[in-house]
Amino acid sequence: MATTGKVKSNLLAVFIERIYNEAGAVSAVGGLGGTADTYNAVGASNNATLSLTRDTIDATKKENDGARVIMPAGEQFQMTCEGFVMYDETTTFTGLDLFDIWKDKKKVVLTWMTGVDDDFMFKGEAYLTNYEQSAGTNEAASYSCTFEGTGSISKTQINTASDTIQHV
């Protein structure tokens, strides 16, 4: 049943469904395994962000008397997440998996969702453009990563009868 009222932020996360190799062929389906429509969370995450932006074209004419007029142009999306470094997690993407995606320049199918039946997910292809690990004194080691979209992002409804969600 779809989430009602205010959505708890703990439900939302970045998930990876598919990984492509540099030649564009699917090198892994369902994230860490499984079939298409298997979504694995980017693991041990404690913060995630979806950002949608739109380019604009300045269409101001002298007749606008200095008031700016714009036209919509290209769109971009970005998903970021932060979390704890865990090398032994097996049901989500770990720092080791993220390094491999970054190092091998793999394109992924990325989603932003709750994993709750009948909620909506935002889905698109992206590249991991930034991956960082930090280790401060007397702190749990952490990571941050940025996925930049390539192409368009879409909105679709989650169907847990056919979608397998690996969320921890």
C-alpha cells in the first residue's frame, strides 16, 4: 500500500538496478544478482539526495523592459548519498562495489525510491562521477558519492509483486 501523509526520510534511498560495461552491454542485472527489476540499495547510507535541474535559454527582448524572459531547455539529474564504509555487506552496494563502478566507468540504472508498493520511483541511467571515503579520529569511516544522470529521468510506480527491493 502506498505511503500516506508525510514520507519518512528513512524510507528514501538510492538503489542500483542494472550495471553496464563500457561497451554498453549489461554486465550485471539486478545489482548484486537476481533478475531485472531487482533493486539493491547503495549500502549503509545515512543521507541521500535527488536533484533535478533544468537549463534555460534567455529569451529577453528589449520590449520586456529589462524583465528576464526564459524558455526551458535541457534537463539534468543527480543522485548523491553518504553512509558508512562496510566491506562485508552482501545485500547492498558497498564501498568496494562503488569503487569498481567508478574505476571501470560503468553506467548504472539508478533509482530514488522508498521500496513501498504503489509508491513512485524516479529512474534513469547515470555514471558515478565522484566517490570519496573519509576516516576521522574516533569516527566510523564514511563515504560520499555522486551519480550524474545521462539522458532523461522517468517516474514509475513500484510494484513489489514484480520488483525485488534489497533495502537495509
